[in-house]
Amino acid sequence: MNHQTQDPVDITVEFSRRLLEEWLPTYCNDPQRKYSVEGYKPSSNKVTVQDARDFMRALDHGIVTDTGGGRFRMPQSRATEVIFWEGSKTATPRPVTLWMEPVITIAAIARLHLDYGWPTDCLGTQSEKWEFDLMAFKPLDLKNEHIAGEVKKSSKELDELLIHLNKFSAGINLDYCSASPTEKNAHKKWMGLHRCHAPLFWAVGPGGDSRLFEVSYSSEGNIVLNRTSDDQLHFTAITT
């Protein structure tokens, strides 16, 4: 959906201003951290215009709540999200960079609520067994994900994830001894779908890169992902 009403430059400038004036000091000055804001690396900010806008929408509409020290949470979250990453403890000041995936995750959550109508009480980040980055649940079933979402910081990483998921669909098993971290990560999503039987799997990348799949499950335990329109993301007063 296109909600572009501001100049793109204005959006990125505002995001960077709030990062430096609000979110970074809150994070660094937390009693459990006490980092110097001088350690922040501005070059780490590679946020796209859409993700910058939607991340700010999430905060400004209270979709995510800062529980203290820049730890963001939603009603169905199994853990908090932080948007910064720390480097080596031995460096002074300790390096701090913007962590792209949580920014994209929170931006996507904003779209689910503001653009697709999902109640905030049905949304969360970090699933029960850490398989998924974001989730949407039916109002009367807050145990099993209806939308299981995975976020990657680049479209290339999304491509690789889906290549491996399709291999598992084709019946290729994972050899943990020789598997790459990327393959193991994809297999974790595969096992997560087996656990929750989510009818929708949403792969999300930067800048509105959205790839939605309907998931079918056979009685033999097979899973097939079928690409579908983002229109299927709309909440339709699901009550059963």
C-alpha cells in the first residue's frame, strides 16, 4: 500500500533525527548498558524510506511499546526487540550500530495494524520457539500463528531463504553436519510451520519487499508454499 505523503528526504531526515535525539540516547543511557552515544556508527543506518516511515508510524501510534531502555514489545511478543547492536567490549567507546532486521520487523507490524486492520492484541514478535520474527494470531486462538513472518535485511537473503524452503518442499532433508547457517535458519522456519500450521507465511525484506505464501499441509507431513497476493494479509474479523 502506498501511504507516501511526505517527501522521501524529509522522512529519512526525520528518522535520523529521532534516532540520534531519542532512540540512541534511550538505548545507550539504560542503566544496564551505560554506553557512550559517541560509539554510534551513522553509516549503519541503511533504512529505506518505507521502513523509516512505517517504523515511526509504529511508535507514534503506540503499536509497539518501549518497556524501558529501547526495548520494544507487543501483546503477543515472546521477547522484546531492540534496534541497536553492540560491537566489541574492548573498544572505547563501544561501537553501536543500527540493527536493520528489528527496524524492518517493527515497520511490518505497523503495516499489519494500520494498513491491513489487525488488532494490536493479535500481533507480536519472536515466536514461542524463536522460529519467526513476527506473528499474527486469530482473536480466539492466541496460541497458533495465523501469519508466521520472517524478516531479512536484504532481498538477497530473502531469495536464499525461499530457495531452501522450496528444497524442503521438494522432500530434500537437511544434513545438519554439512548444512550452512542459512540452510539451518531456513529449516528452523520449516519446523516452525510444522509446529503451528500457519496458513500464511510472510517473508519480508527492506523497502516493502513482501512475499506472501499460502501454506498447505498434507496428512503425510509435507508442506507446500504457494505465492499469493498481499491482499490476503487483510484482517477480516476472523473469529473462528
